[in-house]
Amino acid sequence: MKNNAVCFACGLLFFCISVIMGESVLFSIVMGCVIGIICFVISKGLKRKKENEVNRSYEMDMPDFMMRVAMFTEAGMGIQEAIERAVYRGNKKKLLYSDFCDVFEKVRKGYTKDFITGIEELAEVRKSPVLSNFCITVIQNMRKGSGELSEIFTAQAQMYRNERRRIAGKMADEAATLLIIPSALVLVALIVLLLAPAVMDIFNGVF
């Protein structure tokens, strides 16, 4: 809703500026709509890009994180302690580790009822399939118990490592493609601006 309001405001602002500069009302309406639509498309694209970056960040870091957790559980630690130890040995600049640090901090300060609630809330916010799968496994273990947790994490970590290799190759291919998008948007805007006067003349002639 916030992004839609911003797009509407941009279109309305352009409409007002166009009218003040002496353009016809019809021209101003059309261009206001065009600017609003362009802003909407860009905002949606940026939002989707941010979501993809979050998912990929988790997909790239989860294999090593799960291997650390598996190692600590094999050493006899409980799952929550193993996760906390793995988190604080990781790189806090990476999203996965910083997010789990926030979960433990909220639990300690009483902002979150317990660790299970904290990771459930994190999975809901991030909407990452990799994170959700990890959280489900952890919650099932904490509620029902499982003596094979380290084996499960090790197997999943290997699977995610294979996926990470595939993602790395895909990211390299997408890097070149993404450079085309800004140029295409600019080209579309220029075409619209060049054709707008002719379209206005046609509308004026018809009506």
C-alpha cells in the first residue's frame, strides 16, 4: 500500500508540474499516468529484487551454518545451544547470522516468549524456503526430540551446497541481463515522451 501511495503521488506531482508549465490537461493526465505506472513497475521490481537477495543470502550461507550446528549437536549440545554457538562463531555481517543474533537477543530481553516463537517469527518475516525448512526441523526436534538431527543437518547441508553451486552460476548469468533493464526503462520513457505530443494532437483532433 505504501509503494502504491508513493507511485500515485509521483504521478500526481508530475500532473501538477505539467499543468503549471502550461501543458494541456489531457497531456498532463496521460503523462501523470505514465509516470505513475513506471514508478509502480520500478518499485515492484526493486521489492522482488530485495526478496531474491534475502533468499539467496540464506541459500548461500545455510550449508556452512548447518554443518556447524551438526558438529555441535554431535558434541552433545542441545539444539538451541548448538545454534547459538554456531551463530556467534559466524560472520555477523551476513544476514543469516545477524537475524539469528536478533532472535537470541529478543529472547534474552523478553521481547519474544521463547526461542521457538522467535524462529517462527523470523521465518514468517523472511519468507525464505531454506530458512523455513531449517526452522521446521529445529522446532520438531525441540518438541518431539530426534537422535538423528546431526545426520539430517549434514545431509541437508550437502544438498544446499549443490544448490549453492547452481545459484552461483545463475547469478553470473543474471548479472549481465540486469544491466539491460535500466537501459530499457529509459528507452521506453524516451519513446513515450517523443510520441506523447503526436498522440495529444490526434486526441485533440478527434474530440
